[in-house]
Amino acid sequence: MTRFWPSLFAALLSLAWTTARAETLEQYDARITAELAKIDPEAVALFTRGSTAFAAGEYAQAADLFGQVEAKAPTFSHAVRRHCRAEARLGQYEQSVKTCRRALAVERSHENLAALADTLAIEAKTPPQAALREARQLLDEALRLAPNDESTQGTSCELALRERNWAGLSECSGALLRIAPDSVAANLFGSIQALQVGRIAAARRMLEKARAHGLPLAPYQALSSDIDENTPWTDRWLVPAGVVAAVWAGLFLVLVALGWVLSRLALRAAAQPGSASGRATGLSGSVRKLYAAVLWGASAFYYASIPLVLAVVVLVGGGLIYAMFAVGHIPLKLVAIVAILVLVTVWAVLRSLFVRVKDEDPGLDLDTARHPRLAAVLTEVAGKVGTRPVDKVFLTPGTEFAVFERGGFLKQLGSRRQRCLLVGAGLLDGFPVPAFKAVLAHEYGHLCNEDTAGGGFALAVRRSLVTMARRLAEGGAASWYNPMWLFLNGFYRIFLRISQGASRLQEVLADRWAALCYGAHNFETGLRFVITRSVRFDFQAGASIQEAMDGARALVNLYRHVPAKQPDEAEVATAIEAALDREPSPYDSHPAPRQRFAYVHALDAPVPFELDTETAWDLFSDREALERRMTAQVRADVSARYGFRFTSGEDESSPRS
């Protein structure tokens, strides 16, 4: 049973009902004043002054003025009734009852019946049972005379509250909602009735509507508190949770749509030749800014989603365990599995939110002073692109060719970021110097366009995603029934599509720098060489390492080693063709090579083809020593991964330089 405070509500609801009646009081007063004018015109002024005083709360003056009107026009029951109400407000209970009875004796109207009922049962602080019974009889008669009178129905609801007559409250509140659906009283009594029968949402809705139409703050707060106390915890939490889930799902869908739209825009921007530089202008500039904003929004969405999804994991896990205990049959193994799954997920998430990465050298730090020709090329290409040269050059064993910037947070904000170039030793053999310069110009284009600067927020999200997924997998929590794993899978695809779409546009703009500085032909030659050499080196290195692991020969110089069992040339050619002619995917970080070739040849870049018989290795000093150091690194990496110890000694069968 819902608990109420009838005495409190009687006073407050009476005030609210008076406020509601005041909305139509002017029309009503005009009509009954016209009646008084026919009886005694001189009494009209007294009646008007009395009504004004009553509305202002000056009940003593109102009672005196209405008494004078009653003396001048004793058959005018409206003045007698208002005299009764003024006395009731003054606390003169017995006198007001007598006065109301005089009004009823003059005219047995529904107004006078309701007024006497109100005085007997509602205005009194503790009315006797006899008074309550008489009041109900009077109201029943009044409702038979005027079933659609709003004021009479309101008084009936007030009496029903006093009596705790919930059936009567249901009847009169329903009538009020039918007669005046937007009135304060209809919605207030309707709210109380809905609360009584457990219709919490309807009770809240009608109370808010009553407040919007003028319900005073005090009764609003009292009933609002009662609704809150009677709201089941499921409704209290599930409804807001549903709203949050709907908003979250909406934002997720917006990210999906934005990823799709921006991918299309990026393709259009890439196909436009652009200006005589590789900077983002026109559509490219607009799309680039949009990508930056969407990436920031997606990153913020990720960090905002983590506590929500984590809460779902804990609640679902806790709910399952609670349900098992509530049933009475407790499968201990299943309880342990659920508990471990929740704990592993929470621990993996907390450890993966903010991943700190130390600036470690990704390869052999080359002293460019010992490689003057390489240093000269680095300076030349930077000058043509219009940016400063790299600060560090790292040589790696593979086929990497990339630039990046590193430094602490303050360095990232300022201009003290360290520019680094990553060059794979596996690329250098046979790489024509003009083509090498064109590819290097592409990398410098990234630096000039500040593709490697900032972006820390998105990079932190990517690291967090990968780290969290790995730790969930290591803990055995990477399952379809884990909400966190489902979220990571879904969000990673969307985030990858957005971030890789931005990367594709960056690649096209960097390609423009290469073509404008060294010609489209040199750039295409360089890119083809990088793709082809990467595929061939993978086959050759794989065969050489496997041969050494089989114990057939020592591995001294991976880059000069000719394996006894050569890779199948047809298989190599097929892999190269697939890499050059692959169809682009929305998740690719680079456009398809054939697209990139078409884009650069569409530029107006009349740079003559430069014939140069030198290769990229000619820019480095001590080639043999560098190759052996990279080979030693490969042996160390393989040993660390597979626990294999390579045969020591020189590989005499391999050609030496």
C-alpha cells in the first residue's frame, strides 16, 4: 500500500485546486455578478470587493463584505457560500458550517452542496466520521446534478483522499482527466491514483504535467518524493540505463555512418589533382579537417564507453552469480568461471586504458656523418619538399621505409619533436637512387604535412585497443559472450575504418610531394620497387633462415646468402602481381598501388626522368658490415622467438663483397 499524508495533502491540494479554479473565476464572477445586479445593484460593489479580498487572502475583510451582501440580498446564495468559505479560511469551523447550511437552504445547487461538503470534511483538521459521511452524501447529490463540473469533481477527489477511498479517487480523477485533461487538479489527482495502483511511469508523467501547468512546489516535491520511494529499483535504474544505451548506440551508428561518408569523400579528394604542392587544399583540406574532428570524437567515444561496458560486464556477471545463489542450486565451477571472467576483464581493461610507450630505438642508429652521401640526399630531398631533414636514421633488417616523430608530451606540443627515418636493409639492394629519392620525398611529405605530429589521442586509443584485446585473449576472456570483447571487436573495426581512411588521404597527399619534386615516373618506379623487393626479400629471407635452422649452412650475411633451394619463381611472381593489383579495402591504410600510380600521373609535374645507375646501397658506407649487423639481429630475433641456436662460423659458400 502506498503511504500518503492526508492532512498534508488536503491543505496543499486545496491550494492547488483553488489555483485551478482561478483560471475560470473571471467568467464565473461576471455571470453571477449579473444575477446580483438584478436583485440589488448597490450590492454589486460590495460583492466585487469581497471577491478581490478573498483572492488576496484577506479573509476577515472578505467575510465582512460578503456578510453585508447577504444582509442586502439574502436570496443571493453565492455571497452566502463565499462568506462560508472566508470563515473556513479564518478557522471558524462551526460558524462556517452554519453559513454554508444557510446557503444550501437558499438554493440547493451543486456549488452549495460541494461547498458544505468541503467545509465539513476537508477544511476541518480532524472531521468526525459523521461529518465525513454527510460530506460524501452531499457530494454524491452534487455530482448527480452536475457530473461534468470540474470544481465538484475536484472536491470529490479531495474527500476521497481524506477517506483513503481509492475506488472513489479513481472515479473522480478519471472524470477530471476527461473533463479537463490539462488542468492542475486532473493531473495531480490522476498522478496520485496512478501511484496507488503501481503505474509509476504514468504517475511521474502526470505529476510533471501538473507542475508545468502551475502546481505549487511544495505538493510537487511531496508527491515526487513519494513516487521515488515507490519506484522499483529496476525501473529506477533500467529506464536511465536504457536511455544511456540508446544514446550510446546512436553515437556508435553515427560513427559508422561518418566512417562510410568520409571514406567516399577521401576517394573523391584523392582523385582531384590538387594544387602545385602536396599540402591539403580545397576538398582535400576539408576532408582532412573532418577526419581530424571525427578521429578525436571516436577517441573520446572509446574512453567514455569503457566504464559503461565495464559496468555491463560487472552487472551481468554479478547478476548471473546472484541468480545461481537465488535458485538454490549453486554450480561452483560455473560460479568460479563467471567470477574469473569478470575479474580478468576488469583487470585487462584497467591495465590497458593508458599504455605508456618508451622511446626505444627501432633499429640500428646510423651516424649520418659516417655516411656523407646519404646525409647529402637527406638534405637535398628535404630542401625540395620544403621541410627540415630528419634527425635520426635507423637501419632495420627488413623492408621498412617510413618516418615517425617521437618525444615526450611537452615535445609533442612544441617544435622539439625528433624526426626519425626508418630504412630496411632488405630494400636497398638494386634500389635506383632517383627512385629512392622520390620515395624519400613521399616520407618527407608526411613530415611537411604534419601527418606524424600530434594525433596522440588516436594513437593512445589504438594502443589501448590492441593491448586490451591481447590481455583479454591471454586471460581467456576473449569470448563472444564477453560484452567487453564484443565492444572491442565492433569499435576496432569502426575506428580502423576511420583512422585508415584518414591515412589513405595522407598517403595520396604525400605521393603528390614525391611526384612534384622528382616526377611521377620516378615515384612509380620507386613504389613498384619497394613492393616487389619486399615480396622477394620475404621469400629469400624465409628460405635462407629455414636452411640455416635445418643445419645445412651457417647464416652470416642474410642479404648475400643464396639458398640452395630457391623460392618458386612463379609463386613469387604471383605474390608480386597480387600486391600490385590488389583491390583496396576500407580498412587499408594505403590506397591500392594502381590508384596511387593513376593519381600521381594525373598531376601536372613536368620533372624529367633522371637516369642513375647507382643504387641506394651506394649511399651507405661499409655495406658488408651493416649487412652482417642486420643478419646478427635477425639471428637474435629468431633465437629469442623459437629458442634456436644458429651454427657459428663463416658461410664460405656465400658471395662476399
